[in-house]
Amino acid sequence: MLWNKDEDQQLVELWKGGSSASLIAERFPGRTRNAIIGRIHRLGMSQKRTAETHRRISRTMTRLRKIERQEREARQPKVTQASRIQALLKSEPLPAEVNTDIAKVSVVDLEECHCKWVCSPVRNIFDPAYCGDRRVLGTPYCEAHARRAYKPTAPPQPRPLTTNSLTLAGLKVDA
């Protein structure tokens, strides 16, 4: 594509204003960042930037990225993988274990959205078959298999005190 005088003038203004080649390319439809850099070089302006201009651009871009990240985080609820699993475990009681799961997907047909629970028998390790149901976000398994894979742990039981543990703690025990 050829450049006309209006585009050259606009390019010079944006470049002197401190805009990066990527930002300038967004303003010129059909032009790439490399095309902008090449045109600036051919216009003899490639050495005009100073260290201060680079610092100013860097600070501006950092601020813009921070604002975009904050807006993105504000739109998305704070959900961690652990909280998803906890909600899944608390929602219903654990299903009974099934001895024979029905395999629906072979390893060739397995996709990212499928449950990765291996349903084929142990003796058939060279051709595994998978559940294939839609998986729960944050886990590799469907809802039923995630409940089986991530069982809640029982609260720790206090250990009974023995005479050895009391002696080690510095207490005298009369037996």
C-alpha cells in the first residue's frame, strides 16, 4: 500500500507525540507495526526518540495495563480451584462407587472439555477409554467423578497421651 501525504502527516504527529508503533498501527487499518516502523525509518525519524520519551511511553503503557487488569478482575468473580472443589463437595453427598463405568470416549477422540476419568479395565492399559462427559471447570473430571476423586478429608483426631509423650514433655508420671 502506498502512503499519501495525509497519512504521513498523521504518522509524524503520532510518532512525535510519543505513540508506539503498535498503537499507531491500530489507527491505520491494513497497516502492521512493521509497516509503521519501516515508514518512520524511511522518513528519517527513527532516531528522534529520546530516553525520556521511552520512559514516558513505558509509564503510560504500564498504567494502561494496570487499569485494564483491574477492570478485568473487577468483572470476574474471585473463584479459585479449591473453592470450586469445595462447593462441589458440599453440594450433595458423595455418589456410591460404581464398579463398571461406561467408557464413552477413546483416547483419539478425547478433547479438552471431556472428563478424563479412565473407565477402561486395568488390563487394557494400551487403549484407555474415558468417561467423556462435560468436565467441571477447574478439574479434569465431570461432576460425578470429581466427587469421587476429591473426597473431603475427615477432621484430624486427637492422639491419646501416653506415658512416653508425657515424659518427653517434662512431666513426671507415676505408673
